Amino acid sequence: MKTEMLETFYTVIAGDFASENGNAAIRSAFCWAASFSALFLLVLNLLGRRSRLQASFLALFLTASLPEAVFQILRGQFGCWVAIFAIAANYCFPDVFPVSVSRFLFFVVMPNWLAYELRESIAAQQPYAGNVCRRNESSALGYTCNGVNRSCQTFLIYRTQLPYSTISSIASLFSVNASQISAFNKNIAANMALATNTKVIIPVTCSCVGRFYQTNTTHVVRTGDNYYLLANNTFEGLTTCRAIKAQKVSPNIVNIFPDERLTIPLRCACPTRRQLNLGIKYLVSFVIQPSNTAIGAIATYFGADVGQTLEANGKSEQDDVINPFTTLLIPL
């Protein structure tokens, strides 16, 4: 049974949603099929049946489907040195090292926008990000700008906590007009104290900043604040440590200090072409709670399609692990 908050949410923003089933296995099926194809190509190469076309398809697969950590390593200094040594070996000892390295070199020197566009357009969805501050994956910086629009209206879900227990205090925290928040929450009075853990719908404009979607707010550092507390306590997982650090005016100065003004990039995203075709209008940023880490249950709570929710977060029925205080995109 839907809560009053959800009823209001649907009344204001939802409308009629498409009932088509999402296909959460698309990316998984692509990876499995391409992996077997890659193995088949390698066997053909070992048997002497080499094909430039086959090798090119293999390079395309690697560009699109390598794990993020491996992708970053090969695109970094390590990959550059490997390419240099491979070229030198092929040039100086062509009989010993006859294999062309042109495809690998192309992979290494490919401009970032092209490499990530190719990689993310095939995936077509947003990777789920955890909440550990030491994480270096690009997904910790935000959701990739792979939607149809570079800017869109969307929503964040925030849970009240002291000292953010009124619409006005939450509006100040998120740099949003209090009347706008009130309109999406049954016109609650701006100064009315809400019970702890009350879900509040926050309307925001989500825009591309570089390669990532985000909506910004500013926050004045208080004594005792640190990146982890800001990301996972104050903003309840709607941002990450790494994303906050990346916004600092002086990135070499890692520490934060009382009264320092920080730009806080909040996690949001706009629908892809496929999602729009399925009737999805919004990707709502919802923070996972320790009491409920089941994607299926969360999707059902919002009335969203489970398969579409898995797909929107780069998850599948075989890989549905999520952690508390991280964001899940709810397609509505």
C-alpha cells in the first residue's frame, strides 16, 4: 500500500507510465556473447586463421566491456609504456614480434570523450556506485552524461534528520526554493517540524558538467566535518567523497576547514533514448537504507518496473548487490 508521500509523488510527476517489461539482461547478454566471441577469435588466431576484421571486433569489445579498473590501467601510463615497447619491438625485430599493435595503440591514445562515449553508449545505462571514500572508479564522480538531454527536471529523495527537519532547512541545504519543495510534498508548511526519517521529494534541474550529470549546492564546513560525514551523513549518500574533492577550487589542498564553502555535486541523471522509448520520464535518485537493500522491493515500493530498475543501475538478477547510503536510480 502506497504511503501518502508516494501518492503525492505520482500525482504531481508520474502520470501514466509504460508497462513494458525492461530487459535487465541486455548488457549481461552482450558481455557474455562478446566474451565467447573473443575466445573464439583467439582460438582462430592460435590456429593461424587470423582476420583483421575479427581482431577489430575484438578490440571494439575490449573497449566497451573491460572492467573499469582494467580500462583505466590500459588507458593510463601503463598502457602507454606497453604500446611504446610493443611498437619498438615490432619495428626493431619484425621477425620476432610480427604482430601489429595499431589497434592497441588506437585504444590507448583514443580521446577520452570517444573512448567513454563508445563504452557507455553500448552499456547505455548508469553504473551503480558504492560509498567507500577510497574508491577511484569514475562512477564515484557521478552518473555519465549518456542521456538524450544534457539537462532535465528530476527528483532526489531526502530523509529528514536534525538539524534538517523542516522544508526550509532542507531547501537551504539543497539550494532549492522552499515553495517548490513544499509543492511536491502536500504543501507542507516551510517551518513545520517533520518526524525524523520522513521522505521529502526535492525537485532539481540535473545538468551535464563535463562527462557527468550533477546538480550543485553549496555547503559551509562545520567543525568536525570530513568528506565521509558530508557525503554519507549530511547528504545521506546523494554525493560521494571523491565527487566533493573533485569540486575543490584547489584540488591539491585535500583537507577541508571550518567555514570553507564547498560545492557539493549531487547525483542525478537524465533518461537515455531507450528509457524514453519505454515511457520513462524521470530517473529519481533514491538513497539505499540499511533496512532495505533489495532492489526488487525498492522498485516495487515506488511502483517501478524491477527489470528497468536493474537495467538503469547496470545491475542484473545475478548481480543485484547494493550497499546502504548509496544512490539507486528509480525509473518512473
